[in-house]
Amino acid sequence: MDHKCEECEKRFSGQSNLKPHVLMVHEKRKDYHCPLCQCAKAAFARAHSLNTHVNVVHKGRRDRVCPICKSTFGHSNTLKIHIGTVHEKRRDYKCDVYDSTFGQLSDLKCHRKTVDEGKREYRCQQCEAALSTLASLQRHLIVVHEGRRRHPCHLCGLAFGEAGSLNKHVKAVHEKVRDHLCRLCARAFARRSHLNLHGSSVHELRREDQCDRCDSALSQAVGLKNHVRAVHEKRRDHRCDQCGAAFGLQGNLEKHVKAVHDRIRDHQCQHCDSAFAERRGLKHAIQTTEC
């Protein structure tokens, strides 16, 4: 490697590799724009990256096959990440605000940008969805508007837009895995988001941030911010990537996914065979019917 970057001293094997590095990393230039994307931010530093983007996103090329679950991917790096996060269960990146872990640094950054800062810069021109990253917007277009769900469940036939969603569905619905335990009552849940919903709705939490527009009090400043956006500003920034339904709060989106798409009914009536996605559904049934 005989070509060194003067800005960061990183070395490259040739001038052809050094030049794109300087343009992309230090000059922040992205001169190759996708003619097919509706978002002007779909730009790349190299022509090769643009061609790969067109082949994978717009032409649907998936040449890399997972040897474990047979899911297909457009990039070898995406396949590698898939194996590490889905099959090896690696979650090496942890949010220092919430008890959330991620398999990729990019997912953690996206989480911070969306949840902690509330930033959603990429807007869909076909609906009112606002997303935090270009990749999220592209997935939204493919799954919601193009209706492409390439990952069907071999047990029930339900199809998903992403392999990760399919794996979560199989684990929660068919394998009945509940490995997220509540430390207060020992109830178990299929997803961490379901555990978080349980904690906020069932157990008493400290609520110190008072809304100045109503009587609501929230346990964290970020919760108060989300409350104002959803309730008072009527924003619906959380959109389901499987059906397009929009919600004001992430928690309501998670309830929707749990009940409608995951089809999880973990609130069982003790008097009959009925089961419900939420505790309030069970309470309502008990109050209005004779079990």
C-alpha cells in the first residue's frame, strides 16, 4: 500500500482507491445520484455503488443466499450481518438511554436518531410516512407500496418483507419462545418491546415530567416529547412496514404488530379458551360477557 491519505493517514493500494476515499470521507461528496429514487438524498460517491444500489433496490437482485435459512441478499456484507444478528444472536451495541441492544452500529445510530432525537428526515412521496434513514425509506417503498414480501412463513404462509421479521414471527408465534423476563412479576415475552410495553402499562413507574398542555405525566423527558408530538400535534410518524398503518407512538405501533401481524394472544381467559393481545381486551371481555 503506497498511497497514503494526507487527512487521516489511511493507506491504499492504488490512487483509484484513494481518490474515492477522499471524496466520500473527507469532502463528503456524492456525485452519483440515483435516477429512480424519489428521494434526492439517494446519492453515492462511486459509480459502482450506484450500480449496486440500482441492481439490489430497484431490480431486486439477491445473489447471496444464507446457508442456514435460505434468505437472499444483495450484498455479501448484508448476508454476513444477517448471519451474525439473526442466527448467532449477536447484539454488541447497546443504547445508553434505553435497555435496547443492536447487532449493528448503524441500527444503534438509527435508534438514537429516531427515538432519542425524534429525527425523521426521509419522507415518502406516496404517503405521509417519515423515516430516519434512506434504507428505511427504501424498505418502506418495497414492502408497503410495492407489496413485495419475499419471506413467507413455511408454517402458516404469512409473508414478510424482511427475513428478520419472519424469524421473529416464527420464534414468537410458532416456537412460543419467551426469553424476555419481567424482573417485577416474572412474566415472559417474545420481544423486548413487548416487555417494555408490559412494564409501562402494568407496573407503576415514576412519572416526573408533566405535560403543560394536559394532565399527563411521563417517566422520561423523551416520553413527554413523544406524547406532545402524538397527542397534541397529531403526528403519525410511526408507520408499519408490513401494512402501512400509521401511529403517533412507537408503543402503539408495537401493539399493532404484536396483535395484527405476529398474532400473539398472551392474555388467556381463565374461564374459557379466549385469548387477547392486550390485558384491556381480556378485561373488557370479562366485563361484557358471561364466561
